Amino acid sequence: MDIRLEAISHSYGDTEVLRDISLDIPNGKIVCFVGPSGCGKSTLLRLIGGLERASKGRILQLGTPPKGCLNPLTYVFQDFALLPWRSVQGNISLVLEDHGIKGTQADTIIADVLARTKLSDFSKALPRQLSGGMKQRVAIARALAVKPAVMLMDEPLSALDSQTRELLMDDLVALWTRQSFTAAYVTHNLAEAVRLGHRIVVLSRRPGEVREIVEIDIPLADRSHGNAKLEQTQKHLWDMMRDEARAADEELLDV
Amino acid sequence: MSDSTAPTQPIEVRFRGGGFAPKARRWVGLAVFIFLIGITEVGTRQGWISSLTLPKPSDVLATFGELWESGLLFKHLLPSLSRLAVGAAIGASVGIAVGIMIGLFSYVRAGMVPLVAAIFPIPKIALLPLFVIWFGIDEASKYALIAFGTFTPTVVATYGAVDNVDRSLIRMGQSFGLSWLSIVRKIVLPGAMPGILSGLRISLAIAIILLVAAEMLGAEYGIGAYILEAGSLYDLERLFAGVVILSLLGVILSTIIGFIEHRLLGWRA
Ligand SMILES: Nc1ncnc2c1ncn2[C@@H]1O[C@H](COP(=O)(O)OP(=O)(O)O)[C@@H](O)[C@H]1O
Ligand SMILES: [Mg+2]
């Protein structure tokens, strides 16, 4: 299933946040969104997932979601959003219960997604017993459990320290390589974008407009450290963003 | 750092952290009770506390024993407990329900919050005559008084607790397509539980106060009636025996809530 954004604009009251954004999120690809903070990346993701309505423009689902898909558009949040009173297992069964999946059927799904995120030994643990990286893996496992057509990831690694972030990026690459998924991946970290993105959308400062869309055709699994082409792309992205970021930083916030 | 001063003795860094983290110290509470009662006992025996000021704790204990043996204890205690149980159960459950509605629906909030603010400061005891007219002199008016008194603090605690539930968790529930009822049952309620339970502690203490007040105004049996009778005869031993029963009741209820908290809120470190 593809997602198509047609001329999306959005304002909060008098504050114009997004302006005329048109792009495609193709099936089986990871599309990264980068841009200075406050440019509307999170807003765009909320619009795509239907948590908010765009002021102008349309968001279309092209094609049908894969078979067995329970929740086509599924979020992975920056702050994990795990229920602290439920175990790892309970947090995943939470999103299955409402679809009438219980008992052994649920156990099978839970065991599968926990294995894929290397959490099998922690199914009984409570969120407070887990490290940040593990919490985010639980959140990813929960997202996988509903067999999403598109994963909407809002800075999923930003709350983690840099070593954990590296490890989790490897995990995401392995996950995608085993079974490709579609994702809209918001980040402000360019290294993350060039490591994970098949396509990188650069947004300008608020109101966010598409400045450039960069395609990277190196397979995810081959994007090792020190790859000259990737570093060049990252530098190109940074050159583009530096002035935007500086200008955005110096704007007075009157909201 | 500065090399202009003469070298001095190294000073160990002064510890200034710690504190602000109460831990379970089981026996301290008991020790405080024993100490105070012990002092009173010694004082009344030696005479530097006159018998008009305070009764001898051992005499109070003896009175308590008589009360037990004569079977009067349960004759007074059982009606009180059932009034407390019925009244507090009604008040707390209606209070929690209304509190959750206030937390979830804008119109209920707009309509009920001023109303609750208006009835909160009314001393509920003043309304007892009204309840007697409405519900009769029997049990029903006592239930109503206790229920009404428990209701308001429970409502306020509950909607505050619902307001404090992490919105990002609710957003998460919506993003996974959970039904409204599931979100309330599985996210809002458990998230509000810590606040609801600590509100319940206050509500139940108020319920005991109102129980006694209601029984003082019109009951043949009940702890309140017993205390009133003792008081009018200036029988301090019996008065204190009654008061001790009330205190014990308070401690027991608070322990029960602590137990429930331990069971339900084990997920908080
Ligand atoms: N619910 C809201 N109401 C009003 N303004 C908002 C709201 N959400 C976001 N904004 C504003 O929209 C802009 C973009 O926010 P956001 O999408 O969170 O940016 P980003 O994720 O790129 O940092 C910010 O200026 C923010 O203040
Ligand atoms: Mg954001």
C-alpha cells in the first residue's frame, strides 16, 4: 500500500505550519523526513496517521493493506507510549484485544514479534524495568503486532543515547531486510536519515515546504560506516539544512 | 585551581544529597503509640495527670474488656460498620463515576464542577435534619449522609486524577484504533487509579466522622450513640473506649487501602 500526499497545507490558527506538500510514500520503502525543529514534521506525521485533519489537501491510501493487517497506519512514538502498568506482553496484547485476538492466537503473534525484536526473554517485565532502547523495541514490537501497512515513526531514536541509537538502527535495518516494511520516519538526525532512508524529504523551516527529495539507492544492508557516498549525501543535506536551522533557531516563538 | 593561595588541607566533599524519599519503617508508628500511651499510664498512676484530664489507659482497656464480654461491643459495632460500608460504598462509587465523567466530557465538566464546588464546603452534618425528612429517621438517612459526605471529595480527587492521565498514552490508544470504551477501561482508569485511591483515603476518614455524627443525632446502637451516652455521663473511660474503636477503624481502613494500592499499583517502582 502506498501513501500519497496531495498539496497538504496546515495551520494552527494564524500559524502556518505546513505549505503545499505533495509526495509519495511507496510500498516497502522507508521515507525519512528531516528539517529544523518546529518545521512541522510531527504535525505532518499526525496528519498522515489521521490523528489530525489537514487544513488543505488530501492524503490518500493507494492499494489495499496487506492481508491480516489490523491497523494500516501505526505509530512508533518518540516517548515509547507504553502503559507502565502492563508487562511487555500486556502492552502488545493491548492492541490485539480490541481486534478480538486472544488466547493462543495472540500468544503466537506476541511470541513472533518479541522474537523479531529480540525481546523474548523479557515478556513478563514491566516497562520500568527496561532500558530506553528496550522500551523502544517493545514499542516497535507492538507496532509490528498489528501488521501495519505503513509505520509512522516520530523520532523513534531521539530519546536514546547514541550507542543505543546505533544498535537500534542496526536492528531496524535487520528487521527491514528480513521483511521489508513501509515507513514514514521523522528525524532531525541526518546520520539516521542516510542510514535508514530510501528517500529523504528535506523540509524548510516553518512553514514547512519540501526543499528537496533525495533518493539513496544503496541497499540498507550495505550502508556501512565511512561509506563515502553516504557521507557526501549527509554533507549535502547538512549544507541545505544549516541555514534553515540557524534561521529557525533565531525566530522568536510567539506561540 | 587557583595557585595564588597557599596549599591547604584537602577537604572531603560534604554530602548534601539524600532525604525526600520516605521509606517503609514499619515499627515506628507502633512505637509512637506505645510511647504516648505509656506516658499517660505513668502520669495518671503517679498523679501528675489528674483523673479528670485523662482516664487511665489500663481502665480504658478494662472498659473495653467489659464491652467485649457483655456482647455490647458487637451490638454497637455491627450497625456502625454496616452504615459505614453501605454509605461509603454508595458515595465512593457514585463519586468515582461522576469524577470520571467530569474528566471525560466537556459538558459534564462545565455543569458539575461548579456544583461540586458549591456543595463541597457545606458541613454535611448540618443537612442531617433534611435527610431525616427525606429518608426517614432510620438507616436510610444515615446512609445518605455518609454517602453524600464521601461523594464530594471522591469526585474532586477522581477528576483530578483523570486530568493527570498521560495524554500521549491516550493518543497511542487512538492511533492503534482502540475503541472508546477500551481506552477508558484500559488506559484512563488504571492511569487515574493512584489519584483515586489517595482520594479514597480522605473520603473514608470523612465517612467515619459523618458516621459518628449521624449516630449521635439519632441511633440506639452504634459507636456514635455509645460515645454520646458516655459523654453525657462524663464517663471518660467509656468515652475513650469508643474513641479508640474509631481510631482503630481508621487505621484498619487505611491499611486496607494501602493493601489495595500495593496490589494495584505495584507497577510504580
Ligand atoms: N496542537 C498544536 N496547536 C498549535 N500549534 C501547534 C500544535 N502542534 C504543533 N504546533 C506548532 O506547529 C509547529 C510545528 O510543530 P511540530 O510539528 O511539532 O514540529 P517538529 O516536529 O518539526 O519539531 C510548531 O511551531 C508548534 O509550535
Ligand atoms: Mg516533533
